[in-house]
Amino acid sequence: MAKEKSNIVDKPVTFSHRKVPVGRPRSRLEELDVIQTRIPEPMYKYCKVIQSMKYSSLTEMFDDMLARFDNERPWDAGLLWRRPKSAMTYQASDSSRTGWKQINLNLTKERKEKIVTTCKTLDISMSTYSYTAIYWWIQYVYPQK
């Protein structure tokens, strides 16, 4: 019996330290850079709602969001920069969660370089830039009804 070729294209996967495939196959083959920021849990949940309706992945949505944010430059029209809070609070006797979630925005190298340049020009952190972009996206581009 001849072995039939399958129509499934092999996609690269991540391997564990034991050389066992982990997770689902990657759909993006280019290397992505990361910007970390923190956002409130409800904002993250709403981002996932927007993504599920309009985009195939959060990576695609964040890429589109940051491209529009950079092109429209709402800070020139008066949008204030918002600084993210810590995901954890540490006090003398106890550490607890603040209701903020750390997220990674996976971006192409070109997009990240553009953001780094803009942040240096504006004298803000990349975390502040990306949190403000997410706030703008939720508040003005896709506001809740």
C-alpha cells in the first residue's frame, strides 16, 4: 500500500528540553520582538472580545492597533500618557495581586524599532506607550456600547 501525501503542511513547533513537541504549531514564521506592559484584567478580557470578533489572533490585533496608534498620533490631539501599575504589590507583611495583568505584545522588528524611536523622542517608556495605545484602542476605536 503506497503511503498517501497529506494536505497538511508541517509547521515549525516548539520543543521541550526532552525534544518533545510542545503546544500548537506556529502560524507566524518570522521572528517577533516583545514589548511588555501591564493592563487591568477587564481591559485584557475586552481585548480578547475585540480580537475574537475582528482578528484571527491577539498578535494580529496588537500589530494593527500599534500601527494605527502610530499613524494617527492621538497624543498630538491631547491624549494623555497613561502609566501602567504593577501587577503585584509588596507591603511589609504581605504581597498580593493588584488586578493588573502583565502582557507581552509580539511585534515585528520594524514595528518595535519604530516604537523605540518614538518613545525616545517623546521621552516615555515602551510600557507607557503600549498601555496608552491599548487604552486608546478600547476607549476610542472600539468603545463598549
